[in-house]
Amino acid sequence: MGMKFVDQFKRDIEAFVERTGLKPYKLANMAGVPPATIYRFLKGERPGMSMESYAKIKKAMSDYLAENVVWTPGQKEVANGKTESTIGR
């Protein structure tokens, strides 16, 4: 994995955890990877991960969002999954 890719994937995981309120441990369980894989990656203790682990984590995040996020036209997401209207702005 290139450094830009690694940095972006780290930001993706951090944003997912922040927006969903799920702990990295839960994400690891959903993805079928050891929790240490995600924790060490986020802490910078490992420079990357296998493409297999990356794919599992990315799929778990995508599947979770597809099943749990509802978007309504005319609204934008704000902190903690709440939305606010963009109509009339």
C-alpha cells in the first residue's frame, strides 16, 4: 500500500468510527479480522495491512453503511448521524 492510500484508509476508518459510534473492535468483528489489526493500524504501530484485511474492512464498512444510513434529499449529515435541512439555503 502506498502512503497516500494508507493515510486515506486510516482517515476512512476514523470517520466511520466517529460517524457510526461503533468501536474499532466491533468493526474488526464485522470484518472478520483481529481487533489488533485495526487498533495497531490506527495508532500507527503498523504501516499498513494485507490487501485481504483491507478488503474485509472496506466491505464491512460499506455493508454497514448500506444497511444503516438513510439519506433524505434536501438534507445533509451533521455530527453523530443527525441531519439538518439544506432547503432554502
